[in-house]
Amino acid sequence: MNLYQHEDGYRYNSDSLLLYNFISNFKLHGKLLDVGSGCGIVGLLLKRDFKDISLSQIELQKSHFEMNEKSALENKIEVELINDDFLTHAFKEKFDFIVSNPPFYDMGSKKSENLSLTISRYADNLPLAQFFKKVSQIIKPRGSFLFCYDAKQIDAVLFELKNYKLKLEHIQFVHTKVSKDANLMLIHAKKSSKSLTKVMSPLIVHNTDGTLSEYVNSIYEKSQTKSKVWKN
């Protein structure tokens, strides 16, 4: 899959591929919304693999929206694209699945001078409480919400999920190495579910010698993505 990206601005990384693989564990069907789609990587890969889903993608930044549009056209993937703010957009329907690789860098972190990078990375551009509230409003009963987030912010994530009746069903922690603390978590929550939470086996990105783990290599091979430089 060819995906257009800025040469200097925000570029997708392994988080998006790990999230795509995590979401692929679940039986996708019906209407799926990809929030903050960027170049389109997560939603487009899912639509490629799950033909029966109806894909919508919403992206705030105009240049990212245009890259998303170009990537969808080049890969012949049917999608409804929305260039708007997720928090204020008036959706006309509810969704079976909502997926997202949202901005989650802590607001106290040093911000980039690149505006595109700042919008894409920092949580104050999509505050957690407002994000989850909107998801809860537009997801169907028993609908699935799948996303990744900074593992160090697990307390805030769990609090807001519960606050908006989004029940944590699956969680997987990602470690750069087996000896390192988790730096990312992959989450599956459901609207108004009463199921117990399943804590999945940790995902280890690198072996002790620094090479990619066999499992992560298999994710890269499955995704088959190729970056192309976007020129306005």
C-alpha cells in the first residue's frame, strides 16, 4: 500500500502499524470511523483487509486530509473523507467501530515549532475527556472503540473510559524491549459492556540485541506499506 507523507512534517510510525494489527484481532463489520486519520494508514489498511466494513475517516489538518485522499485514490479504496474537527463535526450516523491513533504527548512536554507536528502529537489538541465524550455519543450500543495511548497515562484513560460508559475489554502493553517499562498501550473498549477485562500478553518490539522481534517483523510484512513524499 502506497501512503503519502510529508517530507518534514508528521509521519506515521510503528504505533500506527501496531494499532492496525491489534484492531485486526477483532471481527470488523458495519460502519467504521477512523479519527485523526493523518495520511490514512490505519483505516485504509483495515478497509483493505476487511472488505465488508464501510469506512469513514476524519482529519482536521487540510494537508493531511489531502494526503489521505490521494492515498485512498491510488490504492483504489472506497472511503468517506471528512476534513473537519472531530469534536465539533455533526455526524449524521452512529458507528459500529471507532478507531484512532490520537495525539497523546503530555501537555508539559516540549512542543515542536512545526505546527503540523504539534497538532498531531500533543494531547491538548484532542483532550481526553472531550474525545471520549464525543466517541460515546456517536458509537452504537455495544460498539467497539479501539485506540492506542501513552501507557504512563493509564490512570486518566481508565477514569475517562468509565466516566463515559466505555468498558475496557482488552488491553495490551507495548515495550520497546523486554527489560523496558511499557511506553504504549493498545485498548479495546465497548459501549455499555459488562465484560471482564482481558490483559493480553505484552508486545515486545525489539530483541535484546536491538533487532526487531519476530512478531513485529510479521506485522510489518502483513502491512506492506510504502511511503511516498507528498508535494503540495
